[in-house]
Amino acid sequence: MITVLNDYAENLTDLLDLDGEMAQFEYLIEVGRNASEFNESERIIKNEMSGCLAKVWILQNKEDNRYYYSGDSNAAIVKGLVTIITEAMSGHTQKEIKEIKYQAVYNLGLGVGLTSRRQVGMMAMIDHIKKLSGAKPYPHEFNSKFEKGKT
């Protein structure tokens, strides 16, 4: 995860320093444009995540106890962000995914305008992936443990 995020962070920081936040927006749009697009059978409620104003879909594939993700969105900038997060979180075990912190979002070096609008959505993407992998319980699972006295 660190290598993938470091590469994106370096590009985003360089763009912010050279050309400002608009260059970061353009870069994220380009990242999303270069990512594969989901077909309509993948853009279903089952694959949709909450916590983001745009529609975001995330697919999970498990091979040899490692999880791989792909994402899509109906918003260009968000598609770039979900592409970065899904690439960064791919190839890890459930235990490794559980240990991923929100600091990953801050490490991207996004400009203030971009961060303030997208940061919570990116953290929601991390949480959603943790839930998909079983590294974090879904709220209904958490509540049912307490209802049954299982803590």
C-alpha cells in the first residue's frame, strides 16, 4: 500500500507545488479516466458504498488470502480517488487491511480545497473495504453482538 500511495502522493504534491489545486483535480480526473469502467451489472446497490456524495461502487476479489479491489464512480474526480484507494488497498491480507489507518488519506498531500471536500469520502472508502474484507464489522454485526451479549 505504501508504495502505491507514495507514488500518487509524490505526483499530487509536485502538481500542487507547481500548478496548484486545479492541477491536482486534472490529475485525479486523468487517473479515473485511465481506470477501467464498471458495466451496468457491476453498478448495482450490492456493490455501492455509502459515505460519499457521488455514487461509488467497489468490487472485491480474493485470491490466496489476499484481497483485490476495483472501484468506479459517476463523478470524475471521485473516480480518480477511488482508483487510488482501491489500488493501494489491493494485494493485502485481512490482517494488513485491518491495520491500515486514515493517515493514508493525509499522506496523499491533497490541496486544502480538494481535501476538505473529499477526505471524508476517502475515509469511507477505506472503511468500506475493511468491511468487505471482514477486517471491520458492519454496523448491524456490531449491534447484534451486543444484543446477544457477545462482546
